[in-house]
Amino acid sequence: MSFMRRNWFYRLMLSYIPVFLAVCLTLLLILFLTVRQLSERSSIQSNETVARNASQMLEQSLRGIDDGMFLLVNSNSDIEGFYAETSSDSFVSAYRTALALSNLQTRFPLIVSLYLVNPEKKIVLEPTSIAESDLYADKAYIEAQMQSDTRFRWGDRRKLASPSSPQGTREVISIARIANLRTKGLLVSQVDVNELQKLLSQSVDTSVGYIRIADGNGRLIGSTIPADETGKERKRLATVTMSYTGWTIESGVLQPGILGWAEPALYISISLGGLCMLIGGVWFVLASRRHYRPVQGLLSQVGAIGLKRPLDPPQGGRRDEFQTIGRALDHLWDDSNRLKLENEANRKFKRVHHFLRLAEGRFDAASFYGQREEELFGLRLDAGRPTAVIVELDRYAAFFGTDRSEEELQAMRLALQGQLDLTLADTGCSFTSEWLYEHQLGAIVMQGEAADAEIGLIAGLEQLRAWVEKELPCTVTIAAGVAVDRIESVSVSFQTARRALGYKLSLGSNRLIPLHILPDRGQPELILELERIEEISRSLRMGETEWEAELTQLSASLTSHLFGGEQVRNLLYVLLFHIQHKMSDLPAELDGYWQSANERLMQSLKEGESLAEISAALRGTLSAVSEQIRLWRDSRQNRSAMQEVKRYIDEHYFDPGLSQSLLGDAFRLHPSSISRLFKEEYGVKFVDYVNSLRIEKAIELMEQEEYPVHVLAEKVGFMHSKTFIQVFKKHTGTTPGMYRKERTGT
């Protein structure tokens, strides 16, 4: 028995040695990788410092040259003499200018060539010579810079003839500045690239590292790489962009050395480590299977015990392996139940989300996701044509915005949705339902192909409406959309159902709105309604009672012509706008009352769900406003006089001599006072009222008999038919002749 135990110990120990070796090798590889990364990071930081120092040194040198050129151009008066059109001492100016150029070149040793270009005189002035520009060696560069818009930046590396150079040429970079605006003369400075490279060599050990400069377009400016080593391997470690020139400075190592062989060695080591880990893993699996038999008996016992509640904590705080496994299984059971509940919640969320996607037209039945969601709904796509149904709670804001608890509202929604599902199930259709909004319940019904399928659906929806009215403390309005051919097009059915609900304002709530009673999509005629709106506004402001009859006729017309909900609200908003316009000149003592009444009118129009409800609110509020205006007028001292004046105008409107002077003589009032008092009393100017009355009488005569225009003008008090036509067109928007054709057809 003792031998067996030692044998078992050795077997266990030997079986895990490969895993141990693999772990050790992996740790060594990780250590090596870490050291390499740190070394490379240090090299990068060092090269970034070198690149920045080189950038600062180079920018300082080039910027100093640029600033010196700028100072020379703007402060040396001899340069102005050099560019003067006529100058008696042009030779002296040229000499002094050349001397200034020589001084500038002496200040900056990097400058190998410095000259001024005078395009007008076609000469080029250097510190030691003067030449014709057409014969100058750098003529091509000068012509290019005269046309360029980037002359103020360093660049354009090129070869330049130089007798002082052993090769006869030298590579330079140049910058050109405007030296004279009148002649567009240039001051050109050129720096030897070799001198720049020597300057850069001071910042780097050229035996192991390099610095390379390129312009914004990637063209080489200068490099510390020897000509015989340009083809050798190099590694870039840092890049810095110069803010002044826009050049890019690249820094790195010429011969990577340890970085060159360490990287391949690293990858080989990682590969070997991975291979060892793979072999160790295979060995671990084989060893585990070999020694699995003792554990197999334990798992058999766990399977026999089954799932159970967690065990009580053991005595003494110690637990054996079986209790630990049992506790773990209990936790798995609890997690399984929790995940099941979460899955149900997610499933419900997916149903709602996908239902809304269907209603909005964002669904593709050909996609796998769409087919999966169809299974989620339980819809049978081959059961018929999809039809949308929308059930809307009436007066939701007023009824459900009270002190009812959220539990009551949720219970009511569940009851309504449950009854809808029962109703649709009785029709034998495949369906699904979800809440679109808080006040709208939607359903997709797969309507059968039978001739009476639609009739059965409508009958079932009417039963639902009656049940809600009887059993719930609210009412609903129901609309069914048009049946479509495919589930992808069910959003069209929802659109038609929403369109039907739009007529709820005209038809009233607590009803089923079928599509066949709705008008075509053509816009109804609005001329008569707009004329009634104008008459309501006018008569209300004038204190007349005709506005009540006109409001009744307007409501009846909107109902009989079956206007849509948005059309009705828009027309009523137009009515309130006209009334507000007429009331804009109310006196201060009435303006506050009207503003309060106007707010009530807007609130009624916004919250009302039926035309009858809105009309009743409008009538009540406008009656109160009319009564308030009447009481105010009765309190005015001049009211009786203005009533007499208005009565006189109504009886003598046909008199061409009717004027403020005539009325002033008749009623012993000053003519200007008549206009002011009349506007205060009736809210309209004297002249506008007379013209409006005459046009109304002219329209009445036109409808009775076909008078010529000049006769018609004389009968209503106009001396000239031209004036009559102008006033008629201003009030009606058309001429008398056109109006007669439109209204009488003659």
C-alpha cells in the first residue's frame, strides 16, 4: 500500500513537469520581451531628443537668415534706391546695396549665395558683382519664383554652378522674399546643403545613427548618411516636423545591431515557447485522462444526488470536496434561473423593438434576423395578408394624467391588450400586438383571403370598442389599415390606419373609423371656410352678433366635408390668428382680458379631441370676449354718437359725397375726431369700413343682376369705375369681372 502511494505521487509529479517547464520558458520569454521593449523605448526617446535638438538648431539658423533678409529689405534705404525708376546715383546705391548683402552673408556663414533681382532693369546684384538677369546662372529659379506663391518657404534643393567648389557645382536650398513691391523684385538667399549636413552631424554619431531631412512633399533636403552607406539597412526610430519650414526630421540607427538580430530571435523564441506550451497542454490532457478515474466516481455521485439547495455551513468552518461541488452546483442553478428571467425580459424587449421596426418600415423578411423574429412573434406569414390595427385611448392626457396610480394605468393597459388578443383570436387570424405609444395599442393581423375576412375583423373590432366602453373607465377609437401583400409592407398599412385616426377630430371619438368613409387624398376647397373666418373675426371685433352663426356654419362645414384632423386644427389656428389681428388695437383695459382669453382658446384647440368639443370651447370663450367688449363700449361717453355715425354710413353708403367732413357737419363733430373715435369704437378706420361696406353691397348686387361695372360703381357710391375696380381687387383679390365669372359662371 505504501509503495502504491509513492508510485501515485511520482506519477502525479512527473505528469506535470512538462507544464512546469512550459510555464518557466514562457516567463523567460516574457522577461526577454519586456527588456527588449524597454531598450527599444529608451532608444526611441533618445532619438526623439536628438531629432528635436537638430530641429531647434536648424530652425534657429534658417529663421535667423530669414529674419536678417526681412530686416535688410525693410530697413535699408539703399535697396529702395536700387529699385528706383530713375536715380542719379544708381551706381552708388548698387554699391551700398552690394555692401549690405556682403554684410548679411558675413553674418550668416551658411549662406553661399545672396542676390537681389530687379525685373524692371533686368539685372541681378550679388555682393561682389552685377549681371544681366537673362544671362544669370540661376535664371530658371528666378523665373519660377516670380510665378510661385510659396516663395517665402525654404526648399527647392537643386544644383547650382559654383566656381569655388571642387566639383564646379554645389547643392543648395533657397528662399526668396519680395524686396520691392512695385517691381516685384526678389531677394534670394541660398544655403549649401553640405553645410547643413555638417551642422546636423554635430547632433548625432554618424557611425551608428543618422538624421534625414525631407520637405513637406517627401523630397530629400539633407542627410547625414554617408554616400557609400545609403543602401545599407537602417531603422527609423523618431520623426519630428519643423513648425517653421514644415520639413520632417527623421532619426534612427544605421546598423540595428542588437535590435536587428534580437527581433528574429525573439520571434523564434516565442514560437518555441508556444510549441512547448502546446506540447505541455497535450501532455496535461493525456495525464489528466489517465488519472481521471478517481474523479469519475465523484462525478457519478454528484449526478446521483442531482440539483439541490445549498448546504448549511459545515461545523468547524471546514468543508470537504463533495460539499464544495454541491454548493457550486447550487450556484449554477440560481444563475440558471436568473438568466432565464433575463432571457424572458430580453425576449419581450425584442418583441416590442421588432414590432416598432415593422410599424416604421425597417424590416427585411429575407434576412435571417427577420425570420428569427417572425418565429419570436409566432406569426404565420402564409396565413393571409398583413393588416395593421391601431387602438387609441380617448382623452388620454386629461383622463390618465390625473391622480391615478401607475399600477392602475398598467392594469388598464393589460386588460385592453388582453381583450384585443381575445377578440382577434376569435376571428381565427394569426396576430401579434404591442403598445406603440402610451396611448396607442397596435396589432398586426394576418387577414385571410376569404371574402368575409375583412367583415369579420371589422365586426370584432366593433365588439372590442363596445366592451371597452362598458367595462373600462375610458373609451377608445379604432382604425384598421389597408391589407398589404407582404409583411415588409405592413408599415403602409400602419400609415393608412394613422391617416384614418387623423379624422377622429372631425368624426368624433369612441368609434371605429373604416377606410371606405374617408375622402380621397385631394385637398378640399377652403375658400368658403376662409371667408367665414374673416367674417367671424370682423363681426366679433365690430361687436355684431353674426359671428355666432358664422362659427356654427364653419363647424358644420368642417364636419360635412370631412376635413382631416390636421386640416381642422390648421383652419382653427388661422381663425385665432385673424381674431388676434383684429384685436391688436384693443384699448389697454381690454387687452389683458383678451390675452387671457386667447391663451384659453389656444389650450382648448391643442387639447381638444373632437370638433364639437373645440367648437363649444371657442363659442364660450368668444361669447365672454364679445360681452366684455360690449360692456366696455356701453361705458364710453361717445358710444351713442359713434353708433349714430355707423348707422348713417350703413344707410348712406351709396352717397359719393360721404366723407368725414359731411359727417362732422351732420353730427357737430370735428372731422379728425370722427376717424379716431370710430377706430376706437369698432377697431377699423372710417375709410376702410366705408370701402368694405360698399364692396359687400356691390357683391350682393352682382349676385342679383348683371350690371355693367360703371353702373355698379355708381350704385355703391364710387364716382369713378377705376377707383371701384382698385378697391374691389384690394378686398377680394380679383376684379369684378373675374369675380362674377368665378361665382356666377357668367
